[in-house]
Amino acid sequence: MKNNKLLIFLVDDDAVFLRLLEIEFHEHGDFNIETYATGELCIENLSHKPDIIILDYLLDGVERDVMNGIETLDKIKAYNPEIPVVMLSAQDKINVAINCMHHAAFDYVVKSETAFLRLQKIITTIFETKKLQKQLSWYMERM
């Protein structure tokens, strides 16, 4: 039997940031969390059906020849375009954010002391939107 907790994938090559984010999610919500240090590992585990993926933009801190965040985002969207992906980056540059949006990211968050609060708000928005979509589908089926 599947529990009703949301499954969130956290994908970041910065082990310390990844662990801090995981701790924040466990302390402030009832989530199942899976963490991955590379885009490749994230892609290999998409069959676990994450509800949301929080994905680092660069992903090249440990190994240089791994997929970057945009390449990983493209593969996630090719696998299932319905999975909301929130991009994270230490870069506070508008062109980076725009690039992420062009690749169908749901949103873009700069790594900072307020990153977790922004992520919480985005996750709430994603699930309110999904709930409304389900209600609308249900209503349209009955018309």
C-alpha cells in the first residue's frame, strides 16, 4: 500500500547543502525524500514517481563529465513532462533563470538563507494547482 506522503527528489552535487535541505524538509513537512548527487542517478530512479524534483543548475562540483542541471531537466521532461521541476542555483542571474524556464522548469530559486522558505511556497503552489486541476477534471466529466 502506497502512503500519501509526497515524494520529493533533491538533486545536488553539494553534499552539505543537499543534507541541509533534506533536514529542513523532514523538520517542516511530512515528505518522503530521495537525494541524488548527480542527474544521472535522478534519471535512473524516475520510476519511483517523484511528485516534485528540486534540481541543482550546475551539478559539476564532484565530477566534471556529468550531466548538468539543464540536461537533466530535459531528460526528466522527456520521461514525464508533468513532473514539476524546481531549479536551484547559487547564481543570481536573470539569464540563468530564463534559461531554466525555457526548458520547462516550474520555477527557479537562488541558493540563499531564504531558499527553503521559497521552496515551501512553491511546493504549496504546485499542489494547490494540481488539486484545482483534479477538481476541474472531475467537474468537466460531469457536464
